[in-house]
Amino acid sequence: MKNAPNLEIIPEKIGEIPEIELALNIANPANLSLKELEKLRKQEVFIQDQLASVIKGKEEGKKQGKLEEARAIFLRLLSKRFGEIPSEIRQKIQQLSLEKLEELTESIFDLDSIQKLRNLL
């Protein structure tokens, strides 16, 4: 790579690989040393890792937001249907998965008592 800036032609076999040709074309004008190229590569990897972390965080945040909203809706519906909801039921609802909350919300009109809800929790 040290001599890359001095190359006038790219050997046929290397030139057939577009990624290598592109890398050589970028490295030649930039006149980067191997050490500089390695540093640049590490920076790119770091940026990609950070981007992946941000994407993962956004996905987890969306999931958490959906869960909190499902809990709030279910508790509001329960309050409208049965009045005051006992604290032990509220605590159990706080521990439910999104899937279970959705299932219970769909069946709320089939429940005719808090006791039946207790049995489902």
C-alpha cells in the first residue's frame, strides 16, 4: 500500500474486484499510510457500532412505550368497567407482557367480575 500512490495501472486480478479497485482509488489520491488507513478503518467501525447502538436503543424505547401505553389503556378500561382497581391487581398488571395485556384488553368485555380477572392474572 505504501507504493499505491506510485502505481500507474492496477493489476488485472485486483482490478476485477470493484471493492479493491475503489479502495485503491480512494487511497491513492488521499496518500494515506497503512497506519492512517487502519486508524480510519477503526473510526468507521466505531461509528457503525455507535449507529447500531442508537438503532437498538430506539427499538427498545418504542417497545417500552407500547408496553406502557397498553398498561395505561387496560387500567383505564378496567376502571371504567369495575370502578376502583385493587392495588394487588395493579401490581400484577405492571408485570404483564405486551402480548398478555393485548389478550386481556380484547377480552375485557367478557369479564363480569374482578375475581374473573384475578383468575386470569
